[in-house]
Amino acid sequence: MKKHGDKALGKVMRFAVNGAITLFAATAAAIAVMLICGIRLYVVRTGSMEPEIKTGSLCFVDHRAELSSIKRGDIITFSTSDGTAVTHRAVRTENGSIITKGDANNAEDENAVTSDNFIGICIFNIPQLGKAVQFLRSPWGIAASMSMIVLLISADQLIDKKKSSE
């Protein structure tokens, strides 16, 4: 005869497994929608935009933005000559290009942003979330994610098997 505690544990496990699977699916769907809408995610790795954007934040950047629509005070993302993505504030326009500066920096950036290296406008950011994204992009994070998926599928199968045998 089955104990009441076993039945309750089974319900909790089923809820946890379904919740985790739903979270994975919802996250994947949200990322897909953002990509379709031209939104890309960038992790802030330095403190040049503090306190507005903290190191480890995740910036949501609209790639559909046009350089000509950028105005003073907008936070934009652009690539440097070595291909690094940088997110700084537009401080002024000059000859059709944008002069930028990190909020925490004492001087303006050396090179102006042109249509050639402009990536987009930062529409919002979430502090600390970038650290999780960095981990998930790492070899350890990928291995942990794959392991979690296998464990969730296995747990779901075990719960189904146990339920059908009752």
C-alpha cells in the first residue's frame, strides 16, 4: 500500500519537473521572439557605464535602430576596430557620426561611431543577469544545461513510469 507521503512527494516532483521544463521552453521562446524582432543580448563586462549599467548586466539592444535616429543621451552599442562590442552613451553628433563616452569615464571615446560600426540602441538592461548568461555560454554552463535537460527528461519518464505502474 502506498503511503500518503510518497504520493505528495510524487506531486511535488511532477510540479518541479514540469515547472523547469516550462521555464526552459518559455526562455527559448522569448529569445526566439527577441531575435525575430531584432533584439540581441550583450553582457556588460566593464564598469564604464556605472552606475547606470553595472558590470554583469545584460543589455537588450535593438539592431533595427538607425544611426540617424540616435540623439544625445541615448545608450548605444557599437563595435571597436578589434570587433569588441561596447555600450556607451551618445554625447554629441559630429559630421554624421556619434561621439560616445562611458558614464564612468573621464574622456570621450577616441573613435566616433559611424554606420559601419553601429550595432544598435540599448532599450533596457537587467543587472546581474549577464553573469548567468556568461556562465551558460561557457563549456561548464553548456554541460550543466545539457545535464539538467537529461535529468529533467529522466525524472519525467520515471514519474510517468511509476504513475502507470500504480
